[in-house]
Amino acid sequence: MQDKKVLLSIKDLEVKFRVRGRVLTAIRGISLDIYENESIAIVGESGSGKSVFTKSFAGMLDSNGFISNGYIFFDDDELADSYVKLTTNAKKMIKQAYDRLNEDSRLELGAETWRQILNLESEKKHKENLTDEEVEAAAKHRKALSDLKTDLFNEKTTLNKKKEKGRIEQLEERIKSLEKEIEEHDKQTEQMAKDRKASVANDAAYQKEYAEKMAALKAKHAEEIKGAIAPETEQRNEILAKEVYLSVGRYKYFKRIKCFYKLLDALKEAMKLGVDLASDSQRNAVFDTVTLRMRYLDETEEQLHGYAVLNLANVRDANDWGQIRGRKIATVFQDPMTSLNPIITIGKQITSIILKHQKCSEVEARRRALELMHKVGIPNPQARFDDYPFQYSGGMRQRIVIAIALSCQPKILICDEPTTALDVTIQAQILKLIKDLQKEFNYTIVFITHDLGVVANVADRVAVLYAGQIVELGTVEEVFYDPRHPYTWALLSSLPQLAQRNTELYSIAGTPPSLYNNIVGDPFAPRNPYCLKIDTLVEPPMFKVSETHYAKTWLLDPDAPKIEKPEAIQNIHEKLVNAFNI
């Protein structure tokens, strides 16, 4: 893969959801490079995070979901290349930004002292408040009381009011007692916090020492920021001012003004903390708090020219996603009727997407739509152009969804189990169609599935997901013929096509861990028949098997005991050839 261009680079991605007052971590530190024109399969059980992972870079996370860490860099020259006009107003805003940046740059001279001021304030707050261990212990005790109260209430609702009146009264008394315990616990915790704060406030020696240190630091800081900035800093600020306008110039007036001042405020805060704004990565991080950064390239009298740093983890504007989703990253879902409008004709649904993303007339859009319908195998497309979705079979509807996805010639086609709702013969046709069209349209396929038979016929590489992490990554041959993670062994052993006559079908015992909880060690450990003691204590690193093959299991540690793969997947090559005709 070294000679292929990295199209999508995902590093340390973490995705969380707010669910009923709790936070669920669905994706936990995934790093993956996806290459141009490859086919990569994302496999795993339901709930392993396959769909959430792809939704994170397609801008389709649910409203309660958010990316809490990591970045997703998308390499697309057409999308990244950016121009903004140098109008009179634009020149005024750039001059305003330049003057303000020069003024704020003085704060960099006192950055070290400012960090000392913040550390001193932080130490005081830490001293005034309960420790993390005390907060955790209090929360744990309160949860235990609350859970017991819930269990008793649930038991009460199942009892017969006439026959079990005595037990109901006992439970009601206990529930009232628990409510009082919880109330008393909350009061005690609140009082502990107040006492801690009062103790610090009454510590005259500490307060005097704190006030003297703070006064000295503030005086030192005030003196430091009176200095003059260097000519090199002024030159940097000249470019930085243009990058600020490049980054907001594509927005409409009110949003442009709002983001302009937000960026200047973010840069001021970065200067105050001593962030190295000469560093591309650190400058990107500052811009990402507000909008995508446009790196300055050159300019003419009429316009500025920049190049966007496309970190999809920080795209917030709906118009920006409108340029990416559909046009550059398209998705085919498993049920075509969730993607098609039942009251709009097939032709209209294809042409509307073409007209939205491509500059062409309605006549040209119709011609392109008919050509796409022909390419995806719709017989007599002119006669079927004005039909409604209900007049198509399931397989034909899925072909239309593929045509819509390809109408803007995206660089990445996400296939989210696109054959699950179809019968076996149609599945094979759809898979062949997706692979055949890849040769013509040169897109990258990201194929989500739990069916390893599909993987064998579609993928170049396979990423095995479990509990929101990649536990094994390699070429399809490496993962199928030389799997290294026990979870991959279990998935392969579960293939019904590999079962021998008169033997029971293998199934993975247990269930995946709750992603509400903090997982200690290897998340697969409780279900792993080859579990080592260290699996329950320490999370394994990603071990390198070959240049293209990696697995996240302690079994690959040089000191680990040698364990044979399950009998069902030994000599698997011949079985797979017979089962899947590969």
C-alpha cells in the first residue's frame, strides 16, 4: 500500500453519544489510513461500531453524537483548493486582523509567566475542592443506593396488591429509607465540599502566600507584554491575517463576521498561552475550534488563493458538509426504501442530485441519469425513468440507490450492508456491480458487513472491529488465512459454510461489553477462551505481524504462550475456496 495515495487518514478517533443522561463511547481510539481506489471491509458483530465509524467521516452522526477526540484528514485537491475575492471590504477585514494580531502578539512575550499564573490558580482550586478519588467514591456510593432503590421499586411493581400487601409495605418502607439515605448522602457530600473551601479560606498563611505569589506574577506579566514584537512575528501575522479571511470568506455576511472575530479571539488565547503558531499542526488546532483552516498559498490583485486543511472531525457548517457528503463521500444503505422517496419518480430523484452538485442543464442531467441507469443494469431505462420506487423490485431499487450515490462520481463509496435486505442471487449481482463500477469510476469502497463471505469476494483489506476498536487489520488473505486475534478466530469459526457434517454450529459465548463503562484490559477478554491474565488488567497494544498486518492481542507478545488456532479454522484455505469460490 506504500505506493498508493492516502485518501482518508483517521488518527485516535473517539466518538461519544449522550444517552439518557449518560455518555456512551462508541468509537475508542481508532487509527486507520484508507487508500485511493482500494476496497476495505469493516467487519464485526452488531454494536461493534461499524456504522458509527463511517458516519463520523460522512457527517451523518445522530444529533446526540459527537467526536470528542482525534482527527480525520481528507485529501481532495478539488475540494481543498479555495479562492476568495479581494473586495474593498475583504481588504479592510484583513487589515483589521493584521493590526489586532500584532497587538495580541505582545502576549506571547509573557506566555511562560501566564502559564505560571494559570497553574497557581489551578493549584488553589484543587486545594479548595474534593479530590478526584473523593468525588468518585461519593458518586459510586450514591449510584449503589440509587440502583438498589430502582431494583426494589421494580420488584414492587411485579407484586400482587391483594395477595402480597405485606411485602409491598416492606418495600415501600425500604424505598423511603433509601430516599432519605440518598438525600443525607448528598447533603454530606455538599457539606464536605463547603468545609474544604472554608478551610482553605481560613488558612491565613496560605492565603497570604498565594496573594503574594499571584501579585508578583501579574506584575511580571504586565511588564513582559509591554515589549515590542519582532519583525518575523509581523511577517507571520501578515500571512495569518490572510488565512483568517480565507477561512471565513466563503460564508455569508453575518456568519463571516461572527467566525472572523471568533478566530481572532482563539488566536489571542493561543498567543497568551504561548502556542507555537509557526507550527502547522498547532495552527490547525487553533483554527479547528472555529472553522476549517485555509492555508495561504498566493494572491493576485483580485483574489486570495488558499488550500483547505480538511479535517472532517471539525466540519461544523452544513454548507461545508453539502460540498462533501454526496459529492465526495456517498453512502449506499442496506434498505433502498430508506434512501428513496416513495412519492417522487426514480428519474427525478437521480436528476435532482446531479443538478444540486453539478453545473448542468435539466436536459444534460436527464441524459446523465439515463446513462447511470443503464450502467447499473436497469433494463430499458427510458421507459422506467418516470416510474415510482414501488414499481421496482428490491434488487432494482438498490441499483437505483447505487446510481444516485455515483451520480456525482464520489471518491469514497460507503456500502452499509447493501445486500442484507436482498435474496442470495441478487446479493451476488449487486456485489459484482459495485466492484465492476469501481474500475470505471475509480472510487474507494468502504464496505460495512458482518458477513465474512461478502468480505472474501469484495475486499482488498479487512479491519475487524470490536467494542469500538480495530482489533485486527490486514489484507483479506492475511485476515482469512492467517488470523491472529481470538475475536477474528471466533468470527471465522462462526461461518456456517465451514461447519462439518453432524457437528454443532459455533457461536461466540457472551455479549460485547457495555460501552457506557470504562473498559479495563482487552474488551474481548470475558468472551475469550484463550484469555491470559494480562488481558484482564492491561489493554494490549497493536502488534505488527507484517508490513500490512496488525493485531491487538497479547498473544502476539514474545513472552506469551504459544496457542494453536481453533480446529475449525486450521487449513482454512481449501474450505474458503470451496465455500466462497475465491
